[in-house]
Amino acid sequence: MNRREFVILMSSGVVASGGTPAKALPLLETKAAAAPLRPRKRQRPPNIVFMICDDLGYGDLGCYGSKLPTPHLDAMAAEGLRCTHFNASHPICSASRAGLLTGRYGHRSNTTGAFGPHSVSGTSLDETLLSNLFRDKGYKTMAIGKWHLGDAPEYLPTNRGFDSFYGVPYSVDMKPLPLIRDREVLEADTDRSELTQKYTKEAVSFIDQRGMEPFFLYLGFSYPHDPARASKAFRGKTKFWDYGDAVAEIDWGVGEILRAVDRNGLGADTLICFTSDHGPWYQGNPGPLRGRKASTFEGGFRVPFLARWTGAIAAGSVVDEWCSNLDILPSMCALCELDLPAKPLDGMDMSAVLIERNQPSKHKPVLYFSPMGDRGFDLHCIRRRQWKLRLAQSIGGEIYLNDRTTQSRTSAWLATPELYDVGLDPAESYDVAQMHPEVVSDLTLELEALMATFPQPVVDAYAALKKKTGNISTPPGASPRPPTQVEPGWAWEPVERKPR
């Protein structure tokens, strides 16, 4: 199906018949049966409710195999779709959100990690955000919750395409944490335990006031980022301490928002999405994946993604096609008939994949930048579909990597590149580079071509990293046997394992 046919399909509309009960779906393996669809007249492009959590792991929801209580999110998956291979564009907060809202790597927009309080800069002001495109199309736009793309007035949401803003400028582990409406500070250091309640109330009020006016609501939950908090209504209600309580309260908030959409008769006219900015930090569940937040292993990048659009997305859909949050902007442009930005995008339109379920696509390669190296410029991996080529690694390892417990903040180029089939091996345990030298060669060439398109400081950092070859202290992903100067008399090693 080409784009024109797809737009015609969306104009005519579709509606799901029946549904499936909410339940925990097995992780990755099992596809739910999609309900049949029948035509329905659609009057206009959909409203958008886009919800993004902070540090929620790939395995933290019941529908991804978790034991945490998430009945509303599980129901959302049962009523819509669940993606099994959805990636963030970066394993740190600001850079991931910049990728989502611009469709371009944060490294193109001065966003290579996480902005701190009183930052003198933010995501480049010459970038076009998704909110700019929606507002230009006549949508009412609102940002609620965590922003984290710059806290100076010119970088706040009301100067970036949002008509209004209610939330906090950065993460809950930063202080002071002001609660802001538009540009006015309501509370100089807000009560962190009440944030999910406040965000939910504001989101429901916004939806209730819209009527038939088209809208784009961007909601950034502040949790379960460490230190996770929940209000009194949820504190101690799960068996998983603060983190579990925070996730349970987010689940409640999602339920309230879904009810507001349905109560106002907007279910068939509203696409609702839910995801995370990257993998979990100290606590949280990355599922079967290796690594966590700040890691260039899959546990730092792969995140949950759910979507519900009554009548357009078949209930119980499971999408195994690989997507990333760089694809959100071009996909929204296709679905909502928005004009594309002038600057070239790193993401691509995946709307037909999401609506039609697992239609094959030719996805662009995705780069894995590390926040732990040279000013956040270090490039570790490139991925094309199931193939992931690791060329560099943080010295000190990346299993529980974060900026407070890791002594080293630098990377080294691997003497021998590693190749992983993350479709078959999501834990990145089996280096198969020697089985597929042609894949290694192709991906290396693609990487060189892509890197040449980045700003000069990023290109220079990449060239410098290639000269900093790793050694025995640089733990590669699969930790192969270390080479020795002299083999003992009893030892036998195949030729391909000898140092090269």
C-alpha cells in the first residue's frame, strides 16, 4: 500500500468489532489475534494524546510480562496494539525527547545528554518540533509534565509550538523543582509525591474542555525516575516499594485519561500512545535485555510502546516490526496530514506498519550514541533491522551503568567489532561477527556515510574515538576469552580466537 492509498483508507476510517480482555501477554513470542475491521466514515485526522514515562523499563508492564499491577495499560494493549521492538533514540532523557519531538538525533540539535537546572541552552531553537507542526495545522497544543529540553524562557514549551504548559522543567532528582504554568512559577519547589496526580487532573481537564476542537496533548510523566514517588493514595499499595507504587499510579493516570477520551465520545477520533524515554535506571525491569539507562545495550534503548485508536487499530494487535521514537514525527505527519519540517529527518513514516500490523518496511539504520563519553558524542553502535554492530564500548562496562556509580566516563574503540542478531539474541550474548563479515562491512560503510552528516564536533569526536583502541580492560558485549601472551602447553585455541 502506498501513502496515497493509506491516506484514503484513513479518510474512510475503520472500526474494530469486539475486543480482548486485558491480560499479561507473553514477552516477544506470542502474537495476539487481531480483531476484524469494517469501514467507518472518518471526518478528520485524529487528535493525539502522547504519553511518555521517565525511565520505565521494557519489562515493567504486565502486558510485557511484568508482575507490577498495570491493569489499565494492559487493557490499552488489549484494545489496541503493543510493539515488541520499539527503541528510544538515546538512553538519556533530554536527547531521547529531542529525538522524539524533532524526528532527528539530539546530536543535531545541541542535545547530547540531559540538561541540568538553569541551563544556558536547550534543544536548538531553529529545530521544528512536532508541536510546531500541529499548531500550524490548527490543533490546540498542550504540554503537561516533565519537559527537559531547556528551562530558560525561550526554551520552554510555550516558545516551542505549545499553546500552554503545566509541569516541571527537568527531572525529579534535580532541585529546586518548580511547577510552572506557561512561564509562571506556581510553586518554587513542588511536592514531588503529588506530580502524577496533578498531571492527570490537568490532562483530564484539558480533554474535557476540547469538544470537537482538534488537539495534541503531550504528557511527560515524571516517574518512575529515581527517586520514585507516589501520592498517599498509592504509597505502599504494591509489593514493589516506591518504584512499583509509582508505576501503579501512572497506570491509574492512564486509566483516567482513557476514560476522559471515551466519556467525551472521542475514542474513534483520538490516537493515544504510551511509551518511555529509555530503559530503567537503578531499579526497574529491562525484560530479557542486557543493560539499563545510559547503556548502548538494548536494555538502555528498547522501551514499551502501546497505541489505541478505536476503529483504526485492531484490538489485540502485536507489532514485531522494528520502530524507534525518531519515527513518531514523520508518522504523525502522515496520519494527521501535517507538513514535514524543512530539515531532513532521521526517522521515517511507520504509520502503515502500526495500523496494518507488521507490514514489512525498509527502515533506516539507527545509531546508538553513548552519554558516558566525550561530551556525550561517543558513537558505540549502528543497527539495521535485526543486525546490531558494536564498534566501541564504555570503559568500565555498561551493565548497571549510570553517572553516579561509574568511575570512568570514557569510551574505547573495540579492536574487533562485535555483531549481534538482536532478533534472535535480545540479550546480546552471542557475537556472530565472524559468521557474517558482509554484514559487518555493509554496516561499517553505512555508519561512515551517516556520521559525515552530523555537526563537525560530533564528526571530530568520532574520528578521535576510532584512534582510542580498546584493550583487555575494555569489556566487550559478549566477554570472549582474553588473549594471552604465552599459551600453556595444554591449551588449544582455534585460529579464529587468536589475537588479530
